[in-house]
Amino acid sequence: MKVRYSYLQQQFADPEPIFKKIRQLLKNGSFTLGEDVKEFEKSFAALIGTKWAVGVGSGTDAIILALKAIGVSHDDEVITAANTFIATAGAINAVGAKPVFVDVTSYFTINPDQIERKITKKTKAIIPVHLTGEPCDMTPIMRIAEHHGIPVIEDACQAIGAAIDGKNVGTFGVAGCFSLHPLKNLNVWGDGGIIVTNNNEVSERLRLLRNHGLKNRDEIEILGYNSRLDSLQAIVGQWLINQVGEITIKRIANAATYSCALQNLQGEIFLPPRRPNAKRVFHLYQFEVKQRDMLYKYLNDSGIEAKIHYPISLHLQKPFREMGYREGDFPEAEKQARHVLSLPVDQYLSKEEILYVVQTIEKFCSKLKVAV
Ligand SMILES: *Cc1c(COP(=O)(O)O)cnc(C)c1O
């Protein structure tokens, strides 16, 4: 049996409803910032529960523009998690600021206890990353940020629909950034991103920043960029947005099946702890395993596309080593880089496929026992 990681072919197997709207787009010619983008932004804000949503070119641009909108620039410092995807740190660097990493917890998210000691006079923002679809521990993070008067921008690129006590991620900080990349839970046909906020001023600045700072056709208000969400992508997003609830439910159910089976393999496999008030949306189903490289190979040899997110902790990548980061700086993130493994968990997996994955892992673990 083969268990593939990418499910895009299944997701867009019947593109007719999307094509129908694209044909209309060809007639009205409103390829950028038209009604389709407005409609999608409205739906997205309603889904997350914010006043505003602003469509931009990618999840990375969402973070860049959010940082710009709150005035982060050269020589500032921005605190984020040491295990995040490169885009978070790249966005911080792109506005001229320095990424300041903080170690993570066994939930794979930033450790709130270690944030405060990294705050300096130069700290202008904190970016918690809801990695894998697991909400960060936002209560202490917001308490620290408010105490020091530092704005929080959430990197929710992997976490659409995740929540704490029923409050969606993306709504805790001044802005929440989402990616619409083909590998994310709400995915379009290329790059796309969207920022949510309840702050009118931030929303207005984001709208200017994404469109050259143009107030109207002729007048420039501030210096901006070109980072607009294409109407075409907004059409795809609008078609999918009604399915996000269903997608999330299926991912959670798949994850529950895995967790139920894998918890019997304690000693070999370590599942991240659960918090009853946190809704996780499983962009990734990730856990730690002692013999990670062996299991990774065993699964892939058995036709199961397991992945590693990510084998090298971010601070140990070349550009960050050059900034002075070293091995031993973030022991938890480094340990996770050696031990994490991700299984396919998407909404199109069949019961048989999940069972096959579980049985293959069980077989692997029983072989290890025999070997000992
Ligand atoms: C995907 C991702 C991004 C960037 O999104 P793009 O749309 O690919 O630019 C940022 N942060 C995290 C955590 C991501 O997973």
C-alpha cells in the first residue's frame, strides 16, 4: 500500500465550480484587488472572528507587512521560536530587524518562561508561531508582552481554526498571519497570504503597504510594496473556505486515531502532551521517536511518505550561525530536530491507510524489541 503525503490531486479533482468563477473573472477583468478579493477577505475575517482581513502575496509577506505596519524596522529585534519554518525569521530579516530565538516546549511552540530574558530595549515585536497547528500558550505570552508594551504578531500560517478556550489563534495579538500556500490547510493554486486584525489603523496601513502606499489612483500616502492577493487565488480560497470546518474535523479525527494507537508504544514514541482547552488543527501530525532516522526510512521503504519538519534546527542553519547562534543554545529545539517525525494526516486519508501506517509503526517497534 502507498500512503502519499500530498493530496492536492484529490482536493481539486472537480474544479468546475472554480472554473466557472474564473470565467466570470476573465469577463470582468478585475484581476487584482477586485470584488473576489473583497469577498474572500470578508469570509476569512468572519471565519477567524476579526473585524478585518487583508489579502497579500504570501504568508511570508503577511508577516513582513504586519511587522512594517506596526513600525518594526532597521536595528530592531523581534523574538520568535527557534524551531519555526524559515519564513518567520526571513520576514523579520526582510524588514531589517534581527530574529532573536527562544527555545520551545514539548508542544513544539515557544517557551513562555524563556521570553522575558530575551527582551531588550530593541525588542519591537514578539512572533509566537502556532507550529504544526498547535496553539501557543498565549495567556503568559500576552501577559509578558503587555507588561513590556511589546506588540504580538501571531504566525498562524500552520494553524487556521486552532483555538484556546474557543478563541481562535490570530486574534490574540495585534495581527495574525496566515499562509494560503498549497501545502497549508486552506490552500490556493499558488502563493497567497492573509492578515487578520481588529485594529482599524493596522488594517488601513496594511491595505496601503500591499499596494504601493497608494491612497487612491494618484496619491501616495506612505512608501509601500506590491504584495496583493490575486483575484484568481481569492476565488479558489473562497471555494475552499466553506470546507475548512470539515477539513479540520477530519484531521483531528485522523490524529486521534494515530494518538490512540501510538500511545501504546510509549518508551519508543513520545506524543506531545495535550491541553484540554487547546484546539489543535494538525497541519502536521508530529511526534518524537527515539530511533527517528530508522523509523523514517522504514516507513518510506514501506510506501508511507513520512516527513521530517525539520532535521536542522533553524538557529543552526548557516545564516544564523553567522549571526552567532551555536549548538547548545536551544537544547529542546535541537533535541526535537533529531527526533521529530510527521505522518500524513490530511482529510483524504482512508481508514485503511491510517491502519496501515499504525501497523507499520507497530511492526517497527516490535522489531526493535526483538533486536534488544
Ligand atoms: C508556510 C509558513 C510561512 C510562510 O508562508 P508562505 O505562504 O509559504 O510564504 C510562515 N510561517 C510558517 C510557520 C509557515 O509554516
